[in-house]
Amino acid sequence: MRDLYILLQVVCLVPVVCGAAYQLLGLFAAYRFFARPSTDDAPDDDSWPPVTILRPVHGLDKNFAANMRSACLQDYPAYQVVFAVQRLDDPALPVLEEIAAEFGPDRVTLVAVDSEPVVNGKMQNLSNALSAARHDILLISDSDVHLRPDYLKAIVAPLRTSEAGFSCSLYRAGSAETWYEKLELLTLNADFTASILFAEITDASDFCLGSSVAFRRKDLEEIGGFEALADYLVEDYEMGRRFRKKGLKMALVPYFVDLVVDLEDPRQWWHHQVYWDQNTWAAQPVGFLFMVLTFAVPFALLFALLRLFDPIGMMVLAAVLAVRLGTAGVFAAHYLRDRATLRSLVYLPLRDLAGLLSWFTAIRKRTFIWRGHEFGLTREGRIVPRKVSP
């Protein structure tokens, strides 16, 4: 019995050590990424290619009107914004019609097609939007993202050369008000963004950030268009994989777009946490399994519990909390430049405990929730079509 007791402690210490090391390496990766020399040459306005921004919409998100208008206020010489909705009674439609009238048809095109999601609703919506796109450079920007005026130049700049086949920007979550919205904020700002930078610096995994990605129309057509991605849960990863298979390189620009956190209740937060993990599980199953080794805080707590919170157990727990909160705090203050994340760090241990539970849930769960609809999911990460009433 004593041997089992010691073995359990040793097992707990593995993710404690690995997780703490991962947090430190993530902070180092952020330093390396943002220390890269800038290669931006500010060209004349005539040399910027015209762009179409595709914004799929489903319902009214928090700060919806401001988010939509931000796409129309870009400091960019020639671009079109296409708003697309899938329901003719969508509550967002009147707001979009007002914005379209404000900026005129040269700037804004509104596409409303009654096409409730059968598989990947976002891809269905984007397929409708693409029919109205006038330009060869396309950009996907989700409806819960607020864009600063310099965004378009930042993300399009790498496409002015032939070296980059597609470009993505980083996310920074904000506007979290409730405790569960703050947990969602920490998932993005204290975990997801840092892991993306770690993957970028180390080439540990491929990725494509579908909430903010720019590419050429001809490349999209050559991989089968949005229709070819319609039954993938992680459509952005699959799109990036196909681009890379064509020999295209991704450019990750050192620029943050502001993603607005909008959750109705704790249940929706939990569904979203599991959904995020299901995405990772479908895209990178091996990497997702090894993610358990990064949950330092839950296993440090279990280690301390096994030792009945004796001085050694408490010392390990305190050290892990110091590393976790310290690295997240430095990242938020120095790279995100976000005080809201700093104020939310008190929730980080709870988020990590919930993250471990979400990790277990995502492995076995074969359904997912998207925009209030439940879909089936195969073991290969493909969406099982849902029946839509006529």
C-alpha cells in the first residue's frame, strides 16, 4: 500500500514538472516571436491589393454593431465587406441593413440566404458570402471580433509577396463581465495564444487561425472551396493543412485582434470549453493526449492532497501556482498589454481544474454544440449531418 502511495505521488509530479516547464517555455516562445525583426515596408496605397472581408453572422453577439462597423472603418485603400446571414429572420439582419445603408454598396454587401446549418454552419455561411466577393484576396473575420483600423494592412502585408500563401493574426479576448466569461477569457489569453506562439517558434504543430485569416481566392478554389471543408469540425486546421500540402507557407503576424467574450450562462461556457478541446482533439489527437502533462496546477493540488497538505505538498503547490500565475501575468502585461487578464488571474487555478475535466470530457464525447445546435461527431473529427425540418 505504501508503494502505491509513493507511486501516485510520483505520477502526479510528472505533469507538475512538465506543466511548469511548459509555462516557462511558452513565455520564452512569446519573447522569441515578438523579438523578431519587423520586415514591414509601408508601401504606397497603390500597391495594396484590393481585399474582400467575409464576415459570417449568426445572431446578435455582444457589441455586435461596433464589431461589424469596425470592419468598415479600415485604413485601407480598396476593400469590400460581405456580411452573410443564414436566416431571413436573424435578429442581426436589421442591424446589418443599417450598416450597409450607412457605408453604401461600394463598401458593404449583405447576403441573406435561408440555409440553417446541416454540417459546419460557418462554412455554409461563407459559401454563400463568397458568391458576392469581388476581389481575389479574401479574409475571414468572425462576427465576435473587433478590428482596429490598421488590422487590414497588418494581415494583408505578408500576401504582397509570393513567400506567404496565407496569413493569420493572434487573438486577444476581452469584454468578460461574469466569472464564467472570465474563465473563457483566460482559456484564450493565458493558454491558447501562448500555445500558438510555442507551436510557431518550435514547429511543434501546424495550425491555421480561422477567426482571422487571409488568403488568395485561387488557392481556396484549388483545395475545393469552402464546400470541401463543410463536414470538418476543425475547418480552419483542415484549410491550413490543404494550403500547406500545396506548398504554401503561413505567416503569423505579430498583431492581436480583439475577440469579444459573450456567454449567456455557465452551461454555455462549459459547452464552449469542451468544444474548444474537441477541436484540438480532432486536429491533433496525439498532441491533445500529451496535453495532460501540462496541467501542473490540478496535479500539484492532488500531490498536496496525497501528502495531506504537509510542508512538502504545500511547497510544491505554492511553487506551481507562482510559476503559473507569474508566467500568465508577465504574458498579459508585456505582450497582451491587457489589464482585464491581469485582474482575472485570480480565476486561473479554477480554469485549470475545469480544463482538466474538459480534457477528459472531450476525449469521449461524440456530440458538440454550435450556436445552439447539437451535431454528431465521428472519431475522425468529421461532422455527422443533422436533419433540418422543412
